[in-house]
Amino acid sequence: MTTAPPAPTTPATERPGLADRAGTLPTRLASLTSLRFFAAFAVFVHHFNGVSAGGGVWRVPDLFPYSKIGAHGVTFFFVLSGFLLTWSHKPTNGKGTFYWRRFGRIYPAHLVAAVAAIAVFYGMGDDHTDAISLISSLLLVQAWLPNAMPTLPGNPVTWTLSVELLFYALFPLLIGRLRAWRTRTLAVVTVAGLVAMWAVHVAADHYLNAHDASWVMRHPVVYLPQFLVGVTFAIALRRGHRVPLRPTAVVVLLFVYAVVFTRADDWGNRFTAHQMECTVRPVIAVLSVLLIAACVQNEAAGRARLLTNRSLIMLGASSYAFYLVHQTVNQFIREYWPHRMAPSNEAIVFLLGTFLVSQALAWLLYRWVEEPAQLWWSKRAPGSRASRRAAGAEKASAPVAP
């Protein structure tokens, strides 16, 4: 009687219930590329309207104060980064190759856009900075500095790229361990991270002055739970879990939440309004990942006609460039048109015109800097020829910061 050989130890990702069961889920996520455009546009509308009198370009009363929720469009990008990095990750990709490609993806367009931003904000405008703050913005580490001058030095929108760099630094080091965890464990850790995000906000408001609290809530470490939300859902979808929602339902939830959040001061008491502010980042992160998951499932079922429209995909592809240039365009208008017009709904025509100018500049930056620089850099990535060929496949699903 022969003895059967011992069964091999099964990795966690291959245990029953944990295996990658993506099945018909798409690997090229065109709908998520389109969603990037809407998130970037929300940030643009927020900056155009501003948050205080004279803080934007020209206020549109029908959009303000609802447009302030657009500031949290960056949350969508943080969640999307975690999702797409995990979705496209291959264990055979080395850490060096990953870091190399991330550098080529982020820095060339950022540095070119920074030249224009510095000229507009510090050459034409009245903003002042110092050498350390300016260099930190070029290196994208400004969010780590508590006393940067001004608060958002260089190209102000790139503080989010400083957050993304932490995600990129940690991802290759942690993804193997995260994928070895059970889905339930991942979910518990993710929820705990979002609760911690709320707790940090409450503590910062209670114990710190306004300057320090603002810096804490921009610190890259604070946003790690949002990144983890994206990672967790990507792993869960790969393992066969599904979100029982259509994209339309999530969009309605987002709309309702935006209205309630905006009117919290009017409809609730002071405590309720403060808790809405402290929970907005975790809530938007959850709604963002539900939308992402629903769109992935929708695309797999062949129902994503709108989000797979070629024009929307192209707008989404250039959304990183648009994000980099839009606030510089806003500031340029403010400098050459320093008087403030009274708030008017007619300003929406000016908003759309400013968007078109920003989008045109973004397309030039994308077409002549971002794309060719990424291609040039990827061809020189360390490693085998196979890793270089994989760069082309990665580009279709690579996340964009924001």
C-alpha cells in the first residue's frame, strides 16, 4: 500500500473562497479612466467658485456652496490609486521597475506644469515662498513640512501628489502581505483605518490650533486608509465578491450626501455639522470605491456605454494634466482680472470658457510631455524585455495622481 505524498501547502490567495475569480471582469478599465475626468472637473469647479468671498474666480450662486464638496474629488483619486495599482499588480514585477515607472508617470508633467505655476503665483502674483518650500514642492514632499511657505508652495494642487508618493513607496512593500490576508481581515483593517481617520480629525480640531490642524489633515499618513479602501475592494472583486449596486444608484447616493453635507449647518445643530465635516473623507472614500466597483461590474456586463465613450476616455486620459494646470489658469485670470464681479449665474459661461482653456492646455501637456516622456522613460526601465513590454499594458490601467 503506497502512501500518498503530503498535500502541498496552499497559499492564502489560493485557498477555497480566496482564489482570484475575476472571471469576466475587464483588465482594461475604460470606465474608470472616464471617471477620472469627472473627479478632476469637480475639483476645478470648487477652485473656480472658491470657499470665501473673493477666493475663487467668479462665484456661480447655483453651484455654490455645493461646489465645495468638489474639494474631496481628490479622495476619489486616492481610492482609485489603491484600486488600480492592486488591480494591475503582477507579483513578477520587481520593486525597482515599479518605482521607475511611477517616477516617469508623475514627474515630467509635474515639473513642466510647475514652471508655469511658479511664474504665475510668484512672478505675477503676490505670493512669497522660500527655497526649502519651493524645492520641496518640486520634489513632491511638501505635505510633510508643517511650516511650508505658503501653506501649499509651488504648484498648490500638487500637495496631493506628495500624498500619492507615500502610497507608491509603500505599495510594493505591502501588497504581498495584504493579498495573503483573508477578505474579512482586510475589511476589518480598512474600516478601522477609516475610523482612525475620523478620530484624527476630531482630535486635531479639539487639541490643535487652526494652522497645525490644517497641516495634520493634509499629512500623507492620514490618507492611507483611503488608499487601503481601494486596495481592499480590488482584492475582494478579484476573489469573486460583488457590490449589489449599479453606478446610477451610487451617483444618487453621492448627490444626496453632497446636499446633506453642504446644508448641515442650516439643517442640523453645531455638533452634527462638525461631525459631518470630520467624517466627510471616510464617507467619500466609501462612496468612491462603491462607484468604482459598480462601474467595473457594469463594464464587464457590457452596460458602460457612456463611460466607454471615446471622448470621455480621452478627457479622462488627460485628467492628470488638467489637474496640474487648472489652478494656474484660475490664478492667471485672477491676476489679470483683479476686480471681483458680483456673484452671478451668468458666470457659468465664464466657468465653461475657463474649463475649455484649461483643457486645451492640459491636452498639450498630455500629448507633448506626459505621454512621450512616460514612453521614453518606460523603455529604459531596468529589468528584462518582458518588463518593458508590460509597460504598455500597464499604461491602460495605471492610476493617476491625483
